[in-house]
Amino acid sequence: MRESDIMQILLIHSDFIEYETKRSTPVAEKIDDNLKKGRMEEALTVFVAVEKNDEDNIEYAARQTAEEIRKVTEQVKTNRVMLYPYAHLSSSLSSPKTAIEILKKLEELLKEASFEVKRAPFGWYKSFTIKCKGHPLSELSRTIRAGGVEKCVTVIKEKEEVVSEALKSEAKAVSYWHILTPEGELLKPEDFDFTGHDNLKKFVNYEIHKSRAVDKIPPHVELMRRLELADYEPGSDSGNMRFYPKGRLMKSLIETYVLDETAKMGAMEVETPLMYDMNHPTLKKYLDRFPARQYSIEADKKQLFLRFAACFGQFLMNHDMTISYRNLPLRMVELTRYSFRKEQSGELVGLRRLRAFTMPDMHSLCRDMDEAVAQFNDQYNMCINVLSKIGIDLTDYEVAIRFTRDFYEENKDFIVGLVRTVNKPVLIELWDQRFFYFVLKFEFNYVDALDKASALSTVQIDVENAERYGIKYIDSTGAEKRPTILHCSPSGAIERCIYALLEKAHMNSEKGIVPMFPVWLSPTQVRIIPVAEKHQEYAEKVAGELNFRVDIDDREETVGKKIRDAGKEWIPYVAVVGDEEVAGDNLTVTVRSESSPNKPANIKMTVGELNGRISDEVSGFPFKRHPLSVKLSARPKFV
């Protein structure tokens, strides 16, 4: 007999499962009233789909399924089982008669094995509530397959949350924490004087105690809503956001800027697939070495995962390329819109930590470790520059450098040089053995108003994946060599950059500094406020002479309210147009960067001078038109 699927089951270790029947279907089994509702605490909930091929394998299907359930109950340590018929697991269902017979047989076998069993009725529309425990074995699936007549084989597939070996190793790994000073002193945290380094102290506490969960709403969440940048998307999974036009504009500008900076380094932009085969031999091994939780989906009986980085596609592309030593260092970059990581729900908040995010991901193939170290240094400096131009300066973030003891012993001067570049003490995490694919990594970590840290830029030296993916180059003698690979994200996730800008603005406001975005990132760069309707035509003339994102507040509001609203939107330049401006050549412009909370900086300048001033501020940055109407009266409200 040809191997075929005879049963599909999904097993959820649950705090509780509760169901209630709503109405019967034509194939519903007859049940007593006491089975129309059911609840079970601390149970293994087994969703069951009985398939066509079970017609001739009823006894086998029930026994093999009972055995698989038994194995999982031993792993999760429960003797309670809720059987729940669930047709959506299969597109090749058996007859209702067969399904009911197998479900009853399965219930009987489990009870004989001393399990406490409840079974939801077959053929009824039901509502149900389940609370999954969320540990690595809490979500599993099984496909029971029948082989030959004499020999039957059970094939087990696990899906949903797959926890990589790297994550398991990370949980067990021993980290040695130190502070490294620009003078080259390597001190234990308890021996370091944190005076004047309050942010570093917060970062060290955060990293060592690994307190990732957020227990209150951070300030940037209110700001992203009020500024109409982004919000939660209730119609999606947690950690997936909606971006309004102004937020999308900011994202697009940062994306373009970062890609331009990587192009200056010689990186070739590519595009790779969003999903990959979980059982591809090379990718399967890499999944185990990457510290991320992935989304998995099933299509045509194939298990796929949504990418959490651009590594997969770029490395598979590198494998198929013909590369000479003359081509090295070879750099490729992709802006992954989106990458997906199934972060734990308690860590998801605002734009800080997401399950779907935009990540510029650059990989560099280097001849050897010496070239990799030199490239690491160049990219380290590029990341400092990129964040600075986005509006996140060296004083805004803390540096973590992580490496193996062997690498440190061989490269002490280089690592001290990295610390001297930022000219402030940094956090060191040292491991006796390597449990990821890299030997050296840095991150720039933003510490927010709740003392939570979030990694922005990063570069890593990868010593595993050239061999794993079969990536090679031909050296000057004609011999094949394996390159050393660098992973680099010059900015980190784009959404996280916006989070950092918002948190920084909030903390500046707390210090009495007027909050604002860099001018090149401000959705509206200039706002013109006509005093009265008769000044509207002149306001439009001025707007037409400005070469930037300009809008006109033509609403039927008082001038005072319009000025206050412009302040709430952090508009960098606000010009009020009245009789004096219409009659003369000068505008009176409120310059936000020179203002204080209680004292606006009002400067007289011509339209030409305003154009020149803003041109100097945005020179070298990408520009995009405003996505909304020039006139505020024509704009919808998003929140």
C-alpha cells in the first residue's frame, strides 16, 4: 500500500480549553445535554482531523494517534486530554461515520490507559476558548501516515513555535560581564564607577537581568498616535502595526537613506523570497543556529517559515555565484520589508519590539579574518554615522560588544580601539565557548524612558555559514576558499529608529528641550498660517516658492490655535502670514530648533533665505513629497 496520510492532529498544552455548542450540522452526532458545554483545566488539547485514508485503517489510526498523544503527555506532564474534532486541519476528510468511529475509539483507548478524557462532539458548530501555555512544547502537530501492509510508519512533524538550538544554548550559556574603558581597563560591573554614566548603568542592569517584559505603556506609544504616525493593528497578530501616511513617509525616508549609505560602501541591492522551506537541509541547520523564534506555515503539505532576516536568500544566492578573490570584499544588501520574528507577547509594545519589522540587512564576503576585522571597523564607523544622521547620537545609546574569549585574546587592541572610537565605557559580554555562528558582535542599544534597552545598529563576524551554505571563492592560485562573512544592519529595524526618536523627544521634553524630528525626516517641514481668508492667496504663493514639504493651515480656527497645533506636530518652521507679510518681503518664521518651551524663536527672513536655510539642513538626505493634501482642511483624521 502506498504511504498516505490517515490522521492530522494539533496538540496544544493549555491552561484551559472551554467550548460551547451553538447548532448542529446535518452530520452531527447525537449527544446528551451535558456534552453541549465542556471545560478542562491543565489539559493537552488535541485537535483532530480524520482523513479519507482512515476508512480502511480505523484501528491503526486510533492506536497510533493514542500512542502519539501518550508521548506528548509524558513530555508536558499531564494526564488530561481534550479531544476536539477540527476539520480545518485537512482538505481530504473522511466520511462523518468514520470520523465519529475513530474519535470514539481514540477516547476509549485513552481511558483504558488511565487518562482523564473529554471529547467535544462531532458535527456541531462550536465556540471555544483556549489558553496556550506558550513553552517550546506547547504547540505541536502530528501527521500519522500508513506505510506498507506489513510495516507501518509514523512520521512526526513539529510546527508552530520552533525553538532553535541557539535559543536553548543562550538560555544555558554562561556570560561573563565586564565594562571596558577607552583606556583599555576591563572591569567587572561591580568594580566600575558608574558616576556620570547613568544610562550605561541602566543598560547593564537590563542586560544582566534580562528583564524584557514591559509592565506599562512607554511614552512613544502616545506620541506615535498623537502625531498620526502608527498604531496597533487589531485585525492582525500582535506586534504587527499599521502606519499612517506621515509614519510611512518617515519610514520610507530612513529606508532610502540607509540603502544609499550601503550603496556608497559598494553594496549591491538584491531581493529575496519572504518564505522558505523549513526542511531544506541547509536552512534547517541555520534555523538551529539563529537566536530567533519564527512563524511557520503549511502549504501543499510543505512546512515553510517566514524569514526573520535576509541571510537565507543572500546566502543561497552566494552559493550559486562564481566569485573571485578580485571581487572581495563582496557586499549585498536587502531591505527586508518585512522580517518576522515571533517575539514573546509580554515583550511586544509600540514600535520597540515587533513581530513584523523592516530591516536593512547587508552581508559582506571577506577573504579571511584579517579582511573581516578591517571591514568590521569600517562598518562600525558607518553605523555611528548613519544613526547620527537619523537623529540618534553617540550620547543617546550604549554600546555592547560580545565575543568569545579566544577572539578577545587574539584581538585585544582592535576591541579597545572600538571603545576608543566611541570614547566612552562599553558593556562587554564574553563567552568561554561559541554557541552562535559569530565570534564578534556589537550593538548600539537605545535606553528608553522605562529603562528598557533596544538594539539598533549591529555588525557580526560569522565563521559558520560559508561552509554551511557551500559559499566559496577562487583565490589567486586557483584554489577554492571559504570566505568569512559579516552581517550588518546599519540602523537596525526602521521602526525601532522611529521609536528611539520618539522616546528621545519625550525625554528631551522632560528636560525642558523642545521635542522635534530632524528637518529631513519631519513630515511637514514648513507650515504657513494665514491670519485671515484674505491672506490665503499670498500663503499659497509663498508655499509655491518653497522647495520642501510645506502645508497651509486654512482651517476656520484662531491663529493662536493654529500655532499651538503646529507646535504639537513639531513643525520645524512655522510662518504666520498677515498684512505686514503681504505688504513686505519678509516672513516672520518661528524656528523650532532655536525655541524653548516658553519662548518661541521668531526670525525675520525672506522666502529665499528660508529656502537656503532648510536646503543646508537637508543637503545629502533623500526627499519625498508630502503624501497628504497641502491644505489642512482637506485632510482626514486618522486617530
